[in-house]
Amino acid sequence: MCHVLSCPIRTFPALHRLCLSLLAGAALAIGAAPATAADMAGDAAVLAPVHGFFDGMARYDQAAMRAQVLPEGTATLMRHGKPVQLTLGAFVDHVKPGKERIEERIGKPQVLIDHELAVVWAPYTFLLDGKPHHCGTDVFNLVQVDGQWRIATIADNSRDCGA
């Protein structure tokens, strides 16, 4: 159990951060102070390559997408209960200009950071010509390389969310 003033899992930094994150959520629920400016800046830095990846995808800009990822990282896309796996480089290669406008929007991302590792968990909606096509959950694992966050893995699921 994690206590406000002392956390016996402090020796496990990722668990300690999760514990602190849960405490912060509970504190917000009872009206306590929000996350610190440093926490918000850290979250924004981790989310920047995620947003950059989706912005590049919306423009069919493979170079912009590739700049956000480790090309040998992996994507695992759950489709109809079966995993489809490919490298992030191959995923980017599949994004070629088409007649349709595409956009993937994430909402209320949860961000966990421990030194040079980060995880982003977010619901998403994929739009085709401005209309919802499918939705699900995106999970990004990121690593910090030379001071910059890069996407190492992506996993998502997909379901029909109506038009």
C-alpha cells in the first residue's frame, strides 16, 4: 500500500510514480492542487512525438512520421481479435497519399514517465473525410534518445464507433 508521506515501493520507481499518479488523481477528486508545472511539462514533452506522428499521418508526410519513431520499433494492431504486427518503419511506409482525408484524434491521454521511459494510453477516434470511421485505444511506449522522446512501440485496438 502506498501512503501519502512514505511509500514502501519507493525502491521501484515506475511503481512509485504510478502510486503518486493515483494519489494525484485522488487528490484532484477531493479538490486538492493539480499536478505540478514540471509534471505537465513532462507530459507535454512525451505527447509531442505522438501528436507529431498523427499530424504527419494526416498530411501523408512520411518524413514527419518517421522523425517521431524508432524505425525498427513495432506496431501491434489488434484487428478482429487477431494481432497484425509490423515495424514502425513499415507502418510509415503504408501511409501513402490517398483521396480521403485521414485524422486520428486522441482524448484524455494518461501519461506515465520514469526517467527515459514513458507510456501513453489514450482513447482515439479515426476520422475519414471528417467522419468517425473507427475508434479504440492507442498505447505508445516511448524512450528518450539524446534528450528527445521517440515512439518505440505502438499498440491499438479497433472497433466500429458508428458514423
